[in-house]
Amino acid sequence: MELDDKTIIKKLKSNNQDIIDEGFEELYLKYSKLIYVCIKRYIKRKEDIEDLLSDTFLKIFENRLNLRDDKNFKYYLTTTANNLAINFLKNKNNDYDILEYEHFDTYESNNDDLKDMIDILKSQLEQDEVDIIIQHLIYAYTFEDIAKQNNLNVSTVKTKYFRAIKKVKVWLKKMKIKSYQYLMIK
């Protein structure tokens, strides 16, 4: 039988290590799939998702004495997971250029086509426009996520995205290329 959040929180705050362990196990069983899906919205590599899943539950465990049972615990868990995933991306983007080709190896597509598409984007657009397109179309980030990661307004991100897509469409038409699958442009 699945326990309610108040009971789980009470167990996590217990002084008895066996009860704490039991509460943590129940917490993990109840929410691990949800947290996995939350993280997967931002992160694509399975190993990174699993690491962040562990980090989320570790953070909850470390802060268990401060948990409040009068708040929406599910929201707290998902917010913690989302924040960890976003921070992971920020740190990763500082260490690696998101346009480096090796980052696209996880996609079930022809990497040569993807490299060609990135080269087209780089030749026709400003770097920030390229980044926004890749984050949105390849990494499947929402405009809100991109705005947060780049310290921009959502409307600025949308404007840059749609203007960049329009530039690429004009170029594709000029070059008599009918479509480009990665850009979802026809």
C-alpha cells in the first residue's frame, strides 16, 4: 500500500535509522519514475538522467529535517529535480560547446546530416541564433528553459528563434533546397 506524503515525511524525520531508511525507500518507489521523467525533459543521456535522479533523492535526504508536510511535496520534488537538471546543463554548457559534434551521438539519426545542418546554421546565422535553434529543435528545450539558461526574456528567445528560422528558410529557398528534416522546415 502506497503511503501518503505526510507519512513519508514523518518517517524521514524520525530519529530511528530503520524508519528513515523505510521512509526513503517508500519515497523512492513512489516518486522515482516521475522524477526520471522530469529530468528527461532536459537531459537526454540515460547515464546523466540516472545521476541526476540520484542527486535529487540525495538532496531530499540531506534536507529531510527541513521538509514541511503542509506544502505540496510532489511539487518540491519535481522543482528540485528540474533545478538540478538546469544547473547540470548550465555547467555542461560552460564546459562544452553545445555545437561540438560529439554531443549529437545519442540521436538516432545520421550524424553527417546533423553536422551538415549545423554547418548550414553556422554559415547563415549569428552564434546566439544557432544556439537557440539547437537547444529548441535538437535538445527539445522549451523557450522558457532557453531563456532561463541564457538569462534572456522568453519573448527575446522566441523572436530570435523565429527570425533565425525565417533566415534559414530564405536561404534554403534561394539554394533550391525543399526541406531540411532537422529544422522541420518545409
